Amino acid sequence: MARKNFLAGLVDVDVPLEQEPTSYPMRGASKTMIRSIDEMAKQADRFLEGEAIVELEPDQVDGSFISDRLDDDQAEFEALVEAIKAQGQNTPILVRPHASIDDRYQVVFGHRRLKAAKALGLKVRAVVKQMDDRTHVIAQGQENSARANLTFIERALFARRLDERGYDREVISAALATNAASLSKMMTVTERIPSALISAIGAAPAVGRERWIELSLLVGKASSADKIDKLKSDATFLELRSDDRFTVMLNALNKTARPVKKTELPANIAKWQPVDKAVAAEIKNTGKSFSLSMKAKNASRFGNYLSSKLDVLYAQFLDEEQKHGD
């Protein structure tokens, strides 16, 4: 009988499905340019703690005036809907009164919870706070930095949109909890790479800053224009996952012209991500060796947790082997 994958239990571990923003650092935000994700999350909890929670009709609430996501993972959204359907909405969203329309509100953070409540025909639980646009974008940006696991390019686009609306670098740095040097690199990437190309590639959750910078340098070459246009209209390219679209585009611009081939992972390589996308794992199995590498927000902590459980996992593995007579 085939051997059972001893990591299967880890892949199926229950994770909180209602994982939407809850972060708010308002006081001192313009002075403190760099904040840890944990600290921002704690500030978010303190911000909502003790506040009166109201129930609003979803149709009373408009979206934020500035977006921060490239696309929404449908499977992840459906999981959120099921979680709220089964358990209710545990965490309220944050809204502010609409600037010009009575009895209407605007989301600061919690867009997906609002969308889920609407899909279920439920009222949405919300904290209502008076705030100006500047405070709104800082709260929204820091909330998503702490809880929404935005990718590098989504954060860079959010910075670009704030810049286009006239916000200064101090506010943008505070909103993204980043320093001036990192913000400058974000802005440079979105200046070099057209927004249409970024949209075609997508959020690319496993791709970090340095690879986006590398792509931005290649995009600016005159010889790249035709290759970019061909790839953007190629059906095979469009069917790929976002991370793979990035890799194909990068490779195509970094080499002499070659026919576009559908990129598939070798049979001995697999990838895994949980619903919250806080870990991106690549699993390689050659038959003689096995390796597991992880990236993204929770990679280090999850890796330490996994390492601490190796004795238990190996004992379970041996027990399963014995049960199946292998």
C-alpha cells in the first residue's frame, strides 16, 4: 500500500477562517515609521476594544475610497462565508460616517466581512468612528499590513494610489509601516512597471521585493515590449497561477526570445499554502531526499513549530506505516 504523507495532517490543520483586518495604530503614527506586525495587530485590538458595536445593513456601507488588493481569492472568500455562516461574525469591521450622505458609512477595514455578510443576507457588525481621510488611509494601510497579508506588489500599488491622491511620503510610510528607503523602492517599481502589466501578473504572493525590482529593470528595455504584449495575450500564460505568471514573464524578458511554454512544476515538486496565505511552502521529493522550504509572514514561526513537533510526527508516521503493513 502506498505510504501516507506524514505532512497531510499539517495541511489539514484547522486555521481561523474569519481572517480579515483588525488593525489600527493612530496615535504617533506619523512619527513612528516602522512598526512590527504584532504591534500593529495589538493596537488594532486596543482600538476596537470597548467600543460600541452596531449592526448595519450591508447596503448602508460603501467601500473605501482607495483599494489595496489586486484580486480576491474566491476560495478564500467562500471559506470566510462558511465560517461566518457557522460561527457568526466574531470580529467587527471598522467604518466611518459618510462625509456627505446621512445614514451611510464607508469601510475603513473589513471589506471581505462586509461582502460575506451581504452574500449571507445578514447585518454586518461594525464599530463606527469619526475620522478624516488621512486617518482613514493610515488605519486601513496598517490594518492590512498587520492582518491581510498583502503581497509586496499590492502594498506598492497602495502606496502609488495614495501618492496619486496627494498624500505625502510621511503619511504613506505610516500607512504601510515602512521606512523611506523601502517606500522609495515600492514607488520605483510601480513607476517602471505599467499598472496593466501588474494586473495581468496579479498579486504573486510568493514574490518579494527584489524580484519585482529585477522585473522592473527588464520591463524598461526597448526589446521587452513585444515579448510583454505576446505574453499578456497568450492563453497559456493567462491560465497560470499568479506566481507562475510572474516567473514566466521574468524569464521571458531575461532571455533571448523563446516560444512560450506552459510552466508546470516537476512531478517531484509540490507547493502548499494555507487559506490565510501567511506561509508559502515548496516541497521537493527526489526519492532519495526530501526538503521543505517556506516563505512569507508566518514561515519562521511555523517552521519552528514544525521542528518542535518532528519527534511526534515521526512517531505517527511509524505508527501509520505499521498499521498499513509497509
